[in-house]
Amino acid sequence: MKYQKLLTLAAVLVAAPFAQAGQITVKGSDTMVILGQKWAEVYMKKFPQTKVQVTGGGSGTGMAALQNQTTDLANSSRPIKPKEVAECIKVFKKRPTEYKVAMDGLSVFVHESNPITEISLPQLEQIFTGRITNWKQLGGKDEPITLYSRENSSGTYEFFKEHVLQGKDFAAAAQTLQGTASVIQSVAKEPKSIGYGGAAYGAGVKHLKVKKDDNSPAIEPEEKNILDQSYPISRYLFIYVNPALDKDEVAAYLKWIRSDEGQAVVKDVGYFPLPPQWRS
Amino acid sequence: MTPPDTTPPAAFEWRSIQRGRRLRPLEWLVERGIFAVSLSAIVMVFLIFLFVAREALPILFGRMDSSVAQEQMTVEEMKALPEAEQARLVDMSLRDFREEDPETIELLLEVKAEEMQTIPDDPDIGANTVSWRYLVFPHQWTGYDQPEYIWQPVSQIHKYNIVPLFIGSLKATLVALLFAVPFSLGAAIYVSQLAAPRTRELLKPVIEMLAGIPSVVLGFFALIVMASVLQDFFGYQSRLNALVAGLALGIAIIPVVFSIAEDALTSVPRSYTQAALALGSSKWQAAWRVVLPAAIPGVFAAVVLGFGRAIGETMIVLMASGNASILSWDPLDSVRTVTATIAAELAETVFGGHHYRMLFLLGTLLFAVTFVANLVADVVIHRLKKRLEGLA
């Protein structure tokens, strides 16, 4: 213990002359708020000269703040849209720099008593667009399917819509809830239901294995499968920055986030660390 | 000789009150102050309405276009266009465009070309979905089997049909009124007419204490407890639905309806009851056949206030209604109300974009609905009062 403290002190003393006192503001995705705050907390413990301030509001809000230059870094759970890039270029004269900072996999949940163990992407598309409405059509009991979805302001909703529903609309009957935790809570209570959300969540419900199409193998939403991208519903989480600001503390912070140390934090809060080729 | 008659000071003061002597400066100030405060309340309501309506104006007058149709062009093709066309493509004024350096323009055009690639291949891309035709009438969108009322604002084609939302709001509100009005009226009649004084002293504050429950706590209770209990009992399909949300809303409006109805019933002169009792009617008959009809305008006002509170309530419906925008009158289906839609979606919209303005339009319409409801209620109350006075 004593040595550890001494070592930290030494590290701080050595690092002190290099690190400048500064403040970094981070804004954006609600999915990433907890992750961002954890990063900030661990980082500030290590480099007390730098103050990192993290707020949420949604990926879109973060992008707007990046354009208005009211934030240094923008968290986003989806890739930036061309319209947003254009707004940034008008201000920065350059494209914003994109950093992949973590991975997330989306799981499909059903009630623990449900006999079904695997599902394919085309089947998911038909279920969530309202074409398949009975578990019988999937080889389950003769019961209607109750759909749980997320609110349309969430990045998870957009990702699922784009990659699983191929851009089609969710069935009108899908109930929309405010967070992955409420989806899980509802699915855990209802034998007939199906929902989706972050793969790291979810005790009390059954995670289905997912097949890319009807003939491919069913893959479990586990860290190994998400990292090698064999699991079909995974995504990156991003941080965007104005290239002019990407120096000194900001650059150091971004580098630290993508280092092994920063990536260890990712696992603590329930996402998946980056594959080695994206790390710094 | 007696001196000329001078009024003694005491009498003078007494008479001056009778005649309304000019106010003392302080009193005048206080009176003006109170007047200013009440006037500012009116002005405030008006200003809030103006602000909300202003954001919705482009849609109201059909001056907004949400169509996503665009030509496909390469950067070279765009560069060959005249300057004004290029400026329009990158969404800049011609002057800004001319002052911008060529590298930035090049970048912007590149991004524009990328954007053009993302446009879906869909026959509906040219539809201006914020025009009234799409807002209130059903349309057969690509991929649907029949014309439908669809609210799907985050989508390749932004679908903004407001009908399911308003029906959802009305449905939840109706369930709430059907549940709350009989209960609170019954309680009001009992407390004001039948209960012994000690029971009344206990019951009245306890019911009014319901008003102190924060709506988020009620919503939480409905989401976790009521939803499961009701589903186990009735065994229906969706756990969160208009019934659950309506019952929770009902609990929220019971104290409002109760306390106003109770006031109205209590203010009916005692002589009415006494006369009825003297003629040999029972206590119950006197309350039901004499006092209640005499208090009808006040009771009606209570119900209207309950309606206003229920249709404007947000947190409870956001948590307990399931938020699925289905068009149906079945109370066992999930509903998405206007208020919950605004609350859930506003944070993620592009400032000044069509989704943002659409939500403000919803707010304006909701405001209009409650305003009209209050107005109609006021007229009805006046008529009822006149009729009652005419009969008396």
C-alpha cells in the first residue's frame, strides 16, 4: 500500500511538468455518460491538473455543441451524419476528427421461460416490423409476441432500426421505454415479450444467440464474439473533436482513453474494449 | 352664538369610508401592484402561447418542407453548376459562399455528395410529410399494406401523423375521468353532506393529501406495481396501456376534482337541506336530489379542471402508458400521448428542424384543446347558473 502511494506520488511529480493545467468539456450521448464520467474520474485521479467535465443530452446535442464550440469533445453512440459534418466544416474549415473509443453489442432478450434460444436477423426484422406476431411462427408456443423498443431519441433505437430493420419502421404496437434497464425489467416480467438493448446489461432475462441469416451459425453476445465482430449486432462508440483543439491535454486525454488503461475502464462500466488495432 | 358647525373628526372618518374617500397613497400603490400582478399573469400566458406558436408557424402555414428527395451528383458535377446553385447545395448565402476559401467549399461539396448517397430508394422521398395532408389523413407508405396513421419521426421518411397521439391523449384522459369523477364526486357528497363532523375533519385533508404525491412517484408506482397487478388480474396482452396510465392519472386528478366539487356542495345554502329534511326527505335524498343539482355548475367546473390536468399531465403517461403510437380506442392497447411525445423527443431534435417544429405544433394544438375545453365549460356553467337561478 505504502509503496503504491509513493509510486503514484512519484508518477504525479514526474508527470507534473509535462501536463498543463486545463479543462476539458465533454458532451453528448446519454449511453456514454456513465462511461465518460468514469473515464474522467480515473483520469483526474491520475492527472489532477486536468479537469474533465462530462455531460449528456444525447448524441445530437453533443454534435450541436461541437459545432457551436461550446464543448471540446462530443460523445456519440452513432457515426456522425453528413449534415453535421457540413456544419462542422463551416466552422472548423476541416472535418472533425473521429476516434473509436469503445464497442457495444446489442442483445435480444426474451423471458427466461421462453423455449427459443436463437434467432436470425431476418426473423428479427420481421418481428419488430410487425410481420411475425406469434411465437408459433418461430417454433415457440402459440402466443402473441409483445414487443419492447426504445424511445426514438436513443442511439440504440437508431442503430437497431438501421442494422436490424434495414431502415424500416418499427411496428406501431411496439411499446417504447426510456432505457435498456426498463426494457429488461419489463421483459423479465412478461413471458410473451421480446426486447433489445446493450449486451452488457441483463440479469433475469435470456439473451438469444443471433444468426446473421438463416444458414449461418448462431453466435452468443459474448465479449470474444463482439470483439472479433462475428456477433452480428455490434457497434462502435465514438468521440469527435475539432482538429484544431486536438493537442496538449485534449490529445493526451484521447490517447489515454484508447490506451489499455482507459480500455480497462470500459469493461468496468459494461461496454466492450476496442480490438487491438484501434488502440493507441 | 355658537361657532359654525364643524363635523367631529370621528364622524368625518366614518362618513369618508362610506363615500369612498380618495385612497391613501400606500393603499393606492398596493392596489396598483395587485392589479399589475394579475395583469402580468394574463400577459405571461399570452406570451408563452405566442412563443410556442411562433416556433410552429412554418408548419401551420405550410411553409416547411421535409421532403428528402435530392438529385444524385458527383463533386465534379456540382462544381460545374453556377455559384448560386452551389451555395444553395451547401446551404450558405451567396455572399458567404464567395468569401469562403476553395478548400472548404471542396470539402463541403464532398460531404454533400456523401449525403446524397444516403438517400433511400423509396417512392415516398418526395413527400412533404409536414403538410396537413400527411398530418391528419392516413397514407399508404412504402412497405405498408394499407393507408395508415403513422407517427415515426425518426425514420428515413419522417412520418408525422398526429391523429394517433391525440386519440392516445383523449383515451388516457377519458379512462382517468371515468375512474376519478365517480370516486371524487361520491367522496365530495359524502364529506360535505353525510359525514359526521369528526369524519369530515379526517377525510378531507387525507384526500387532499393525494395532491401532494409527486407525479413521477405515481408514475413509478403505476409502472412497477399497478401494471403487474392489473395484468395478472385481467390477463391482457400489453403490460403498459391506457388503462394503467388512466388509472394512475385518475389518482392524480382525484384531489383536484374532489376539493372543488366539495367546495361547490358546501356552498349550497344550509336552508335547502333543512327545507328538504323538513318536508320528510332522508339525508341521502336531500343530498342527491336537492344539493347536488343546486351545485351542478361548480361540480361541472371541477370535472373540467380535472380534464385539463389529466390531458396535460406528462410524467405519469410517459412512464406507464407504453408509448406505442397505435390508433385504436381499445383501453387495453398501449398509447402514446401528445405530452409524452413532446417530453421524450424534444431533447434529440435538430434546433429549428421539422421534427422540432412539429413538437411545438403539438404543444400549440394541445394548448388550443385545453383552452377550448375551458371556454366551452365556462359557457355551459354560465347557462346552468342562469337556469338554476331562473328556477329558484
